[in-house]
Amino acid sequence: MAFVPEEEKTEDYLFKIVLIGDSAVGKSNLLARFARDEFYPNSKSTIGVEFQTQKMDINGKEIKAQIWDTAGQERFRAVTSAYYRGAVGALLVYDISRHQTFDSIGRWLNELHTHSDMNVVTILVGNKTDLKDAREVTTAEGKALAEAQGLFFMETSALDSSNVAAAFQTVVKEIYNILSRKVMISQELKHKDSAALAEGKTVVLRGEGDGQQEQSKKGGCCSS
């Protein structure tokens, strides 16, 4: 079998995804179930940050999801905030048997948006559906919050594996779809620019510095 150097694997994508939510909602077990099909009933709270890389195939492309499991405790908040940077996906997890973890969702969303791109693909995950008799958060409540915040929504159980893979796959597929659309738009723009050049038309290049140039034209506090 021919060896293909890493740099030639142009079909590979690497997506950074973060797991966030209060302590003991089952983030680590969701990741363990998805990445290794394991479950730890007596798992201890995550200290700082851990991550796993999981490969997925979408439309014939190999996607590597680098999933970061962040500590939910307040004392690790300063450490973990740096790990949001560069994330393109997030699983925002609460425990259906503890309403207080659901009440924290707004705070976690604010933290996610503060430390990462506003366009992070996010799914709200109600975990521990196996605890039916102890349920404090209804499915309807979860759906309503997700709709209000523009999030995907799913209920899972790391214990019996229900919807675990589906939750991660939903995020990864949506990231891939957004990326594919951006690539298509970029190619269309390049095609239009090439056609314009062939016809001798002026092509306007828009860069990140355009806003600064516009500001300097208008003048400001620092203009001489």
C-alpha cells in the first residue's frame, strides 16, 4: 500500500470542538462513549482540559474532530477559557435530572461567545436520559431554549449510548456544510474575477484592511 505524506492529504479537515457545561453533567463520559465506546460510572471531575481526536467520514472526506473536554468547576474557568479559541463547534451539556445545570446554560453561552467566534456551531445536549424518574428538565424546555438561542438540540445518555454519536455528528456535519458553502462561494468569486480580467474589467479586491483604510480617509483622533 502506497504511503501518502500527511501534507498531501488535502481531503483532511481538522475541526476543534469543545464540550462545555456545569461540573458532573457527563461531558467526559459523552466523549468516552463517542471516542472509545466506554463509560465510567465513578469518573472524577475533569481537571483543566483533556481532548480526544476522532475521525469521521462525510461525503467521502476524512474529518478529524479534535474534541476538548473542559472542566466545569469555577476554579478552572480562567485556565479553560483559552481553549475556546479556534473552536468551530461546541456541545453545551446539562443534566436533565438537575435543573440548576440547565439554568447555567445562558452563562455558558456567554462565555463561549466571549472567548470564541460568534459563529461556532452549537448543540444543546440534555444528558442522562436514563434517569427518567429523576427528570427535572422537560424535553419541551430544552427544545424551547435551543430554538430561542438558535441552537441544535438533542437528548442523550452516555450510559446507554443513545444519541451520543448523533450529537457529535450533527455538529461536525454542520461545520462541514458551512465550510463547503464557503469554499463554493470563494470559487465562484474567483471564477467571476477571472472572467472580469479576461474582459479587461477592473477587479476590486476586498481585504481585512479595507475598514481601516476607510476610517483613515474619514480622519479620526490620530490623523495628522
